[in-house]
Amino acid sequence: MFENLSDRLERSFKILKGEGKITEINVAETMKDVRRALLDADVNFRVAKDFTNRVKEKAMGMNVLTAVKPGQLMVKLVHDELAELMGGEESPIHLSQHPAIILMSGLQGSGKTTFSGKLANMLKNKQGKKPLLVACDVYRPAAIDQLKVVGEQIGVPVYSEPDNKDVNTIADHAIQEARTKGNDVIIIDTAGRLAVDEEMMNEISSLKEHVHPDETLFVVDSMTGQDAVNTAKEFNDRLDFDGVVLTKLDGDTRGGAALSIRTVVTKPIKFIGTGEKMEAIDAFHPARMADRILGMGDVVSLVERAQEQFDEEEAKRLQKKIQKNQFDFNDFMNQINQIKKMGNLKDLAGMIPGVGKQLRDVDIPDDAFKGIEAIISSMTPEERSNPDIINSSRRQRIAKGSGTSLQEVNRMIKQFDQTRKMMKMMTGNKMASMMARMKGMKMPGMPKF
């Protein structure tokens, strides 16, 4: 995500490297290169031009502070303008009715149905809601079946009327169903088309007028670049939606849609989809996205994802075991499962400042822990609870049972022993002080003013 743009911006800032002062000449040269980088990323031409003009205006005449180099100052200015370009502040969804209603809109293939499931899953697991998915795509073959599969996957009920083509009536019945069953959020998945057409817009406009949703979200495939922005404008002119959802940001996208859409349609980006899994959904934070574009990582989001999997009672129990040197393979497996729930490993690594660029050409598969899990699963319950009893003959048996080599088993057990020693060193006051520092963490790489 944004890899080419990040590289181009980094090269642009090198123009100011070693300069003692910001001048009209070096600023103009830098901004010319930044504008080219934005256009290459498929950013709207007018948006790119206005962006670089604002940065140039702010940079001109600024004196370089003693502790800040011109290049750092330009990074700061570009960062702030990028964040502002994408909306400035996070824009959460507002659910006031009971049941609250969220209406999904967008073209066919944009990922509406999958995202509806992701949103339902997030509301259920993070906010304690009881969502109901409603199938109002009455045209696409298997659309209802697809939504039912998604619902089963996340444990959320789906309301549908396969023989009914009147979406307003289906929505009315779904609202009654939600009130009867105690569902407090209704997510309506609507029909899409391969292109914007009058019939489609009339139907969804009528549905919006009929149900008066708390939120109308427009789902757009970010890989379509400026086409996504143009489609969003057409939808907004007719539907006046409340916010944008960008899907497939984990794909080979240049980022133009994310950077342009807020300016063109004057509506905030509320969510982003970052993968195929139902957990691959994030609230959109403009400043954090600016951090990632400029290669600064996103430590705040990384810590938030870790906290979502953090169980305080389990942590206390684990800390006692570590202090007594009783951390075993059962605990190790639990930790692996928690890491896997946090999301794609390469995406997580990309949130660490400086690491994402190093891993750009490295393939980190989703099943990276597969070998370790196979080895642990081949151990007896006694071996998992008492790692110290695993001698040479047991290791050979574990290797055969897991389909791995003896060297791999030895390497994994050695890594486990090192992890156990490191965790013991970090318990008590050291762990508490580390967590305190993380809570007050500033984003690295940003100059202070």
C-alpha cells in the first residue's frame, strides 16, 4: 500500500538534504517532484496542484530551527497536509436509532457484501452489538447465499426473502425482525451494477428515503484509482452518503483514491479494508495513514491491535508462570494464536517504523507459524506442559510426527527457550515501565517544534 508513493516522496525530500535554509528555489524544486509523485500515484491533478501550492506557501520564509533540518521541516509540512487532505480527524459512525440502520452502497465487485460482514463482525466483537445482516441485493445471482455464508462465518444472523424483489418491503420486514429478536444494528447490503445507471440509483435512493438510515456508506475498490473517485462523486450527487469505505488497500494500489476522494466528494473516509479475513477492517485515521505514507510506521495502530487481543486476567496468570519459569508450549501456542488474530504479519511489520521498507520484497505467508504449530501439536500433553523433559529421542519422535526435520525441532525449541528467558527478564517492574513508555509513545521520525 502506497509503496511507490513513499519511495517517490523520500527521493523528493533528498533535494533538501544538506541544505542550511529553505529557499524559494529548493522548495519549488522539491514541490515539483512531490507533485509528480502524487500524479504517479493517480491523485487527481487539481488536488495534487492545490496540495503542493499549500505546502510551498507554508514553507516559504520559514527559518530552519536549530534542531530541525530543512528536509525534516518539509517532511513535517507534507505530513500535516497529507493528513488534512485525507480528512484531518477520524470520523466515526454515528448510530442513534434503535435499531440503528447502516445502508451500504457501491458498484458491483467493490466488496460491499464482504465489507458488510466485516463491519458486522467489528460491531459485534468490539462494541458488543447484536447486528443483523439484511440481503437487499435481489438481482445478482447467489448474492443472498454469499451474505449467508459471511453471516455463518462470523456468527451473525442474515434476514432474506429470496422470492421478494421489493427492497423496501424486505427492509421493513427486517426492521420488524430486528425488534423481535433484539438486534440493535441493521446492516443492509444493496445491489450494485457494473456501472452507474438510473435504475440502480432510483432504487437505492428510494430505499434510503424509506428507512432513514443512521449511516449511508459508499464502498469503493481503491485499486480502481481515479475511476473510484469519479464514481463516488456520481453516487454522492444522487445519494448524499455519509462516508466512504475503501476496500482492497492491501492490494497493488497506488493510493490515489485515498488521497483524492475526501477533497472531491467532501465526505470522510470512515473505514478501510486491508485483507480477506473478517477481522481485516480498520477505522480510518488520516494522521496515521500519513505516517505510513512517509515511512514512519503506525505504532499506535499496532498497539491498539495488540490491546484488542489483550486479556488482563490471562496476562496476570501468564506473568506468574513466567516469574516461576513455568511458561510452557501451551502458553506459547496461545501467544501465537493471539498474534495471528491481530492480522496479516507483513501488514503488522509495516506498522513498525523502518521495518516495512526492509520487508517490501520479502514474502511473509499467512501460515508462517504453520511449522511451529505442527511441532507443538505433535508433542504429548506432558511435553507441552513440561518442556524440559523433551530429550533427544522425544525430539526425533516429534520431528516424525510433525513432518519436519530434527534440525527444525531443535531450532524451534532453542527459540522457545530464548523467548522464555527474555520474557522472564521483562516481567515485574521492567514490563510495567515498558508498557508505560508505550502508552506515552510519540511517533518516531517526526521533528519537534
